[in-house]
Amino acid sequence: MNSIYSYCKGESHILSEKPCQDYAYAASSDTLSMAIVSDGHGGERYFRSDHGSHLLVDITKESVRSFVETIAEQKECIFEEQPFTQYIKKTATDSQVNSKAHKMLMWLFSSIISQWNVAIAKHAIENDLTEWELTHVEEKYRDEFLNKRNDPEATFEKTYGCTLMAYVQTPTYWFAFQIGDGKLVRMNIINEVLHCDQPVPWDSRCFLNKTTSICDSNALEEFRYCYQGDGIFPTAIFLGSDGLDDSYGDGEQLYNFYANLFKQIAKSGKEEAYNVLKRSLPKISKIASKDDMSVACVYDDSNLEHDFHTMCNYQRDLLQKEREKLLDVNSILGQKIDSYGSESTLDESAKINLLYARKDQEKVDKKWEKVYKKLKELDKEEDRFDKKLHPQKITKQVKKDKTKTLSDILKKK
Amino acid sequence: MGLLDNESIPRRKMILFFVIDTSGSMVGSKIGSVNDAIENVLPMIGEISDENPDAEINVAALEFSTETRWLYDEPKGAKDFIWQKVEADGLTSLGEACEELNKKLSRSGGFMPTSSGSGYFAPAIILLSDGGPTDNFEGGLKVLQGNSWYKSAIKIAIAIGDDADKDVLKQFTGSSEAVITVHNIDALKKMIRIIAITSSQIGSKSTSATDATKQEQVIDKVNEAAADVAGAETAAAPAPAGTDSYDEWD
């Protein structure tokens, strides 16, 4: 097993002189691997969420270690031979809630929440308002914070509020948990085919810029998780804060990004892949979401060469699917355009719809060319990878697809 | 294929919805002004979209009278949106319009390709109406109010003239401050422009560090601008007392 992680300040935080409120961690060994990401809230009230996320990741790290040791000491492992199981309170069954695994995990989450609250209270008492806070935070939130410092019963969760997601793997089981937004992506290779999904159930309360949080009064109920102990392990797990999925969306384009990251590790090794990731995240933030970005990954590095090709095949399949979709769209547009007949017989509304159909057809043609270009780049990338690893080996000649434009395809038909 | 493959990063999107009353009472200068104003504001929204590094603005338009009709079956880029003049005739099926809006503010069969909101900003919805609904508005609104996109949306309404049911518009937008009443053609055109531009500018920006929601920011700016528009009335600055009507639509 191996791991990689990186995080960066978002473009909007650079412009507004705010600190990076994301924090990430990942580590791996033969006995325990984990990846953790926490994203501090951006609203003014949460002006110490950068400290909140850092403290939460550190506490989660130690709590998970302790939890895994506790399970190891027990006669029977709570996850032993358990099939893939998911939990979210909204749809939980009685048997789930009564299971030992559920009770133990709730104990873990409860421990994380209470340790975090103790840690942030300590931080609040020991750290006066900084120069930056005095000049950048609204008076009402500074006053709220200062009043609480004078109240021994007060708690500080709002000031430090953040999300949390974590993945944990041992030789016999794995589990993952989450509170708040961000996406946890699983990659499984089954019968030589890559499958990507998000195994932790989604909480619909996390929508646009709203999220559940460790600072909510009912945080324990908002934790959701999954686990598996029947010997099946993911090839890779990627944790990304919402800066990532706001840049790529939460579907195939996000999975494609992670496939590229995995391939980078296979191509250039973990250290160089880390450097590439570290350079790329701020650029992605600048182009896309403008938010803080963090990625943490745990992956199986026992078969990188083979898995590289599986990733390429996955990406090739995505591109082929896109081509088929474009063909369908082109066909529908073609039929629509033909149905209008002669332009001189059309009323104003029909002329406009015809114009749109033609413009859409041009867009489809351009997209087709882009997809063709990407397929060629993918082939070249695979060739370079193979030549680098096996310079003496004669690579198989792949039949070249010359259908560069849609009209080529239509001519063939 | 490098890690930073720019072409795989889609631009974040924001959809601006125009929901337009095309019932019989809008006939004449009212519908003419609406057509004129929207046609003229679209290129400006296109410019905002082009110059905005944060998001691309797409536009969708729904007209409602006895029935409802989307101008196009998918949102179009603001720059490319060709306005097709709408005509006024029939009743005021605002309830049905709410249900239709609910259908499109969804992933399955709708305009929103993601259920978690990733990659999108909250939409902006501008409702224009001069009367009161003639169908089951409460039923339609109840359906819409369960929609997450609607709940997060920037919602502003323009009440066209004194006969507009402001209570209904307040229910739709969620606050009386989000309802602007206009009493003449000039005010109608100006407010459509101000509201469309303000909603686009604020709606398509990454979340600011302030706690004021985008809805609050838009309402504040629109109300401030409305104060300088003769014939426009806000909840904060209502029409002078004792005036029965000072609508001028001729």
C-alpha cells in the first residue's frame, strides 16, 4: 500500500488574504493505511476554521489508530467477513443500528467530536485574537468569541467549524466515514475493468455551499460511513474537498482526474507525482472553483504497470462513450434540420430553431475533434509508458482509427 | 494526458431563469416592454458571462398563460440566446409554471446535471407578472418549495402595475423586499435590466467571505437602484399614500 496527499490555498483566499482552511493527511504501511481530509468553513463566523481543520485531522489520525488497536485486541473483529455495508441515519435499519460495528463506529465518532471540542476550547483560551483577525473579522463575531472566552461553560465549535472525511485500511478490513461535503471516490478493478463510485452515502443536506459539519449540535447523527471485511479491497481511494468537485463536477470528469493522478504515480513514481499534484492544485483552483483544494489518496502499489493500462482503458471507454453520445446528438440534429425543409418556407420561430440546430451541429463537430485528439494522446501516452518500462520490447501495432471528424464516420456509413 | 488537462475542467455554470406572465392582461405595451427589455439585456449578460472567470451564465425562459411553454428545451448561453418575442393571451397558470420550474430544476429530465450542486452556482429566478394566478398556485408553489435548487436560488419578482398580486409574488420570492412594483413602461424596462444584470453579476461569483447570502446582496442592490427609477416601488419605499393608482401603460 502507498499514499499521497496535498492541499493548497484557494485563489479566492489568496485574493481576500484568508488562510487555507483545508487540511489533509495520508500515510500507509503494511498494517495500517489512512487518508483524511478536513475543510474549514469559509463564512466570517468560522474565522478559525483553518485551526479547526488542522486539529480535527490530527485528532482523527490518533483516534483511528487507537480504534484499530482496540478492534485488534478483541476476540472477534467487528468487520470480519462483513460484506460491503453503508450507513446514513436517514435510511438506517434497526439491525444496522444494533450491530456491534455501528456501536463501535459511533463511539469512535463521539470520541473525535469530544476531543475536538476540548482541543478548540484550549486553542481559543490560549490564543488571543491575532492582528489579522482584529482587522478582517466582523466585530460581532470577534465579540462573540471574546465573550465566550470569559465564560467557563462556553464552547467554540462555530468559530472552528469544518467537515471531515477519512479512509482507513488494515490487512483484513477497510472503513470510511464522512461528515459534510467533499467527495470520497473508490476505484475497484473487477475482471480487468475499472469501476469508480462513491461508497459513503451522500447527505442531501450538503448542497451547493451548505454542508453538515462537526460544529453542528447533532454532529454525531450526521456522520455516515461504509465498511467491508470480506477480503475485497479497493485499488485506490481518493478523498477530495469540495474545491475539487466544484472544479470537475462529481461524476466522470472527477474520476478522470483521479485516474490521471494514479497514472502519474505509475509513470513517474510517488515523489514526482506529489510534485505534479502540488503544482497542479493551485492552477486548478485558479481556473475553476477558486476554493481551497485538498486531495488524499491511499492506493495499492503492487501492480502499478498493469493498473496503469486498466486506467487508460477506462479513460478510453469514457471517450468512446462520449463519441457515441455525440453521434446520437448529431443524428437527432440532422433529422431536425432535414425536417425543416426549405428555409424560405419557415416562419421566424422556425428559422431561429433551425439556426440553433446548425450551431449545435458545429459544436458537436468541434467536440468530436477534441475527443479524437484525446484518444490519440492516450494511445501515445500508453506507448511512451510501455517503451520506458520495456525499451527492448516491440509494442503491438494498434489499428489506427482515422475517423477524425463526424463526416468521416457518416461517409463510412 | 497530464494531470492538469484544462479541457477536462468544465466551466462552472449559473442559470438565469425568466418566468414571464403572458396572460391576456399583459397585451399591448406591457408585453412589448418585456420583450424589448429582455432582448436588450441578453447581450449585456453575455458580456458578464464572457468576462467572468468564475462561471458561464446560461439563460432559460418560461412563459405562462393558460398553459406553460419553455422558449427552448435547454438553457442557452447568454451570448447566443436569441430572444423570440412572446405574445399575450389567456389565463394566468402560475401554479403550473411553478410545477414546470420544479421539473427543470432537477437532474432527471431537467436542466441540472448534478444532484449535489457540484460545478454549479445557485440559479437566479426572475418572475414577471401583472395579475393574480387563476390556477392552483398554492399547490404548485408547495411542490416547488421542496426543491433544493429553488430553495438556494436568488428569487426576485417584478409586479407589473397595481393589479399584480403582490402577496403571491412575496410567497414566490420569500420576502416582500424581493418584490419590485413598476408603474410604467420605462420603469419596467429599467428594472428588468437592473435585476437581470445584478442577479447575473452576484449569482455567478464564487462565495464571498461575508455571511450575507447572494439573495440578500441582490435584494439590497436592486432596492438601492430602484430608488432612482421613477415609477418603481419597493417594500422599503412604497407608493405615496392616497394614490389609488398611478399606473401609466399607454
